[in-house]
Amino acid sequence: EKFEKIKHAEPMLSLGNAFSYDEVREFDKRTKRLLKNSDREIEYTVEPKYDGLAIELSYRDGLLFRASTRGDGYVGEDVTHNIRTIKAVPLKIEGLGKVPLEIDIRGEVYMDIDEFEKLNRQREEKGEPLFANPRNAAAGSVRQLDPAVTTSRKLFLACYGIGAVKGLGMKSQSELITWLTEARFPTPTGMKITKGIDEVIDAVREIEASRSDFTFETDGAVIKVNDFGLQQKLGVKTREPRWAIAYKFQAHQGTTVIKEIHGSVGRTGVITPFAVFEPVRIGGVTVSRSTLHNWDEIERKDIRIGDTVLVERAGDVIPHVILVVKEKRTGREKFFPIPEKCPACGSRVMREEGEVAVRCVSLHCPAQIQEKIIHFASRGGMDIEGLGEKNVELLYSRGLIKHFEDIYRLKKEDLIKLPRFAEKSAKNLIEAIERSKHTTLAKFLFAIGILHVGEYAAKLLAKNFRTLKDLYHTSSERIVNIKQMGEKIASSVSAFFNDEKNLLTLDSMIKLGLDIKNPDFALGKDEALPLKELSFVITGILPKPRKEVEETIEKNGGHPSSALSARTDFLIVGEEPGSKLQKAKTLGVRTISYPEFLKLIEERTGHPRLF
């Protein structure tokens, strides 16, 4: 079941970005040039940029009849049932003498910082994955198939614009905000009307200075030409209005002291060092740990236990250590060497030549086994809701699950006896396990965690092998002949499917009711796919989740990759692009926007193959 697609009457455009005040001044000069008026100062509005989920609320005769997400700017998803449960959303336009016949109101649904931290604490207690930031939490709360989940989370709304409208005449952005306020819609905190670019920059600085006082997360300030008539004259370029821009703030940073450094063991045995430091509030969120990535990174930055460090948190990026404040060293700081033994099981560790990764070599390492089960149950794998880190740890410690197949032997009676489980939660987990039995070959191959096999490699295998049994005893030569399958993956897959213990485990799972379909099998059927043999890399924030765009690439025969090289055919560029954009220019890789990507598919097929 998915959300119904809704076409916006007027496109919900994204904003261009400015990362310096020079770029803001250039925006003002460009605006004046387009209006052929270089002398008169332009009136702008300046407001905080809310970091949430863009939404459109459609009212007919004053009543909310539909709510939709921004989507790709042209087509969004119908989330009416969930939006109706948010207390901040007016179900009826009130407080006014005249109500427009039709009006589409645009705004941002967001979660404040305190509510976000509370939600993550609850999820941690339940063993569920944590949200990276309030924006993801808000988006995840709205895009729920069960409205009760949305109802249980405290969400807020800030309205800042309109789309299609009938029966309402307004001349400016400031007039619109006044009307929205009178109609009892929440509006942006502290919007200012400014005259000229100097006042704009002063207003932006004021918002940035107040940033830490806001109850919500903001990553910038939105600058708009106030006059709607001038907005009309300026128009749009591609998918951005020429009359507005977003000034993006610098990433949040804070200094703290590293108390401890530990190693965590992943499902493939890789040991990743992480720092535990004195809790520090960065951007309104309290953080107390950060990945250190690997020992090469520790050595490069010369990070030691006891060091004072600068920590940065930007958007949905996990906090990371930027640098060591060496002037504050006392001489009591300690090195953290590469461990000789696994921190989880005490087994020998190894580091292969040419690799940065340090691995535990034991096949019986409890940390690896638990991480493999967590991966198996994850959304990208078997999608077993409720089988997160805490519950896996509990079930493993009680001896109820040691291998994948043990999940399918669990009974409600086993769970009810355990702490953290009651009648309802036990029933829900068993039902989720039952649902997971019906899956696809691609998802299953990803879930079982074969070394070097990610989601894309799993789909390639599913395209070339009709059934799971067809993979049994396959040779690496057979797999390496599949385009885009390297020797490393081929060797790993062949080793897995030639191990009799692995095959017995798979057979056992099938006997327990596992039902694997393979809709991806397309040997010889993909010749006409529009993106066949084209490779794509993505940078920046796109209108749709990155995973969804990668699926679109794959369904159209293309190859999504995270690594940019001279062999890459296209770099899809979204908002806030990273260093890949400059690298693409250096390498001569063609760059395209998301709408241009969709157009590429349309041109090659006559229609967009999106889902």
C-alpha cells in the first residue's frame, strides 16, 4: 500500500541557495537587473527557513479537503488523513469575514527539538532505529500508513506561501502572512520586512544570532521579493523562483572533551572507532558521541583520549570531529592504538594490506551475529518492524535467536515472558515476522548480508538468477560475467553459495515458510530500457528520497553509484550539492538537475518510468 499521487495545481518550487553575503548581494543585483531598475531599493521579506517537510494544504469553501507533500515539485503524495491529526493544522478557515473559494496554502510541518529528543529516547528504549534529525522525524511521522502513529507524535506547522487561489486578492508576501495569521494559521517566527540589501543582511544576521534560541531547527533564512507583482515579472528559472533565495547558515559546531574511545563491531567484522565525549549542545541537540571512522583518520587528525575537540553537526550528518584543539593539551592525553583483540569477543583481529578496515576474524563473534540479524530485519532487508537493536540484543542474550532462521521459530508465548514485551507488542512482532516471509529475491539477498553485496548487487543477481536455488553452487566465473559485477563480489557470492552450512540455513528458512518471488528476473528483457548501461551519481538533496531515485535509475536500466569517476555518465545535482559537483566539472562528467533526469527518461521512452 502506498500514498496516492497528487498533481499540484501550481508547482511547489525549490529555492536557490546562497552560502555567503556576497552571493546574497549578487541575488539583489540580478533581481534589479531583471526588473530593469538598478536605482530603486527593493522591498524584501526575511524569515527563518524551517527544516521540516514541505506540505500543501488545499481548502475549498474554507474546509480542508486535501493535504499533499511537495514530492518532485509537480506531483506529491496524498497525506490528508495524517495531516488532519496534527493539531496545528486548521481544518476550517476561521476568523475572517471573507473566505476564498479555493486556496492552496504552503508550509512546513516540523518537529521541535525537545519533541525530537523525546521521540528518539523512546525509540532507543524500544530498540528501534533513531531519526538522524528533526526533519527526518517530521517526514517519517507524516508519511505513515497508520494515522495513529502521526497522531502520537507532536508536530508543528509554519505557513509561508500559497499556490492556486480563487477569490482572494493580495499584493504582497507581508500581506499574505498577515492574512494567514488572522485566519489562525501558524506563520514563521519573526518575519521582517526590509528595504534594500543592507537591511536584508542585517535581518539574516539577526536570525542567525537567534538560531540557538529557537525551539525548532533552522538551517537558513529565506529572502523573498515582497511585491507579488514584481514576483510575477521575475518569474522562474527551471524549477527555482527568481524572486526568492535561501541563505544557508554555517554548520553548528561546539567544543568538548573526549572521555573515551571504543570500537564497535559491525556485521562484517569491521571494527569502527567512536569517541564518547562530554555532552555538548550543538544546534539545539545534545550530542555525546561521534564516529571516528577508522584508525587512519585518528592518526591523520592526531586524536587522543582527553583531547579538546571541535565537533560539527550539519543537517542530517552524524556529528563528527573536525579538529583537535592542540593548544589545550596538558600532556595527560592518551593514544588509542589499533586493538589486537576484538572488543566484543576477544578474538584475533586483522587488517588486510591496502585496506583501512580492521576486522574481527571470528565467525562466532556475538556482536557480528547480532549486527547481521539487525541488518537482516532492517527496512532494506526483510523489513521486520520491532526487531531493532535492543530487541535483538534481548532475544540473543536469552538464546532465542542465534541465526536468521531462529526468527521464524519465535512464538508469541516466548516473547510475553520477556521484559519489554506485553501481549500487544509480542503479537505485533510475530505478525511482522509473518509478513516478512513474503519477500523478493533481491531484498532477501541483501538481507542475508553476503560480503560486498549491497542493494544494487543484490538486484543485479536477482535479474540474472530466476530463483534462490539457481544460485546454489554457482561459480565465480558465472557471476563475474554479469555486467558491473566485479571479481571481489563474484568471489564472495560464489563462496557463500558453495558453503553447505549456508545452504542448510537457507533450506531451513524455506521450510519455515519463506516465500521468495522474483519480479526482477529480466534476463534478455532489458534491451529497450531507457537508461541501459548509463551510470549515475547523486549529490545534494533531491525532491524524492535518494533511495527512491536510485530505484528509478535501476528500473530504467541504469547503474546508480556513490563513487564519481571519469566513467560516470551523469551527476544528478540537487540542493546543497557537495564536493562531487566540482569534481564532476574537473572530470568532464555531465551534470543534470532532477527534472532534467526525468526528462531524459521521458525523451527515451515517451513516458516517465518512475515506479
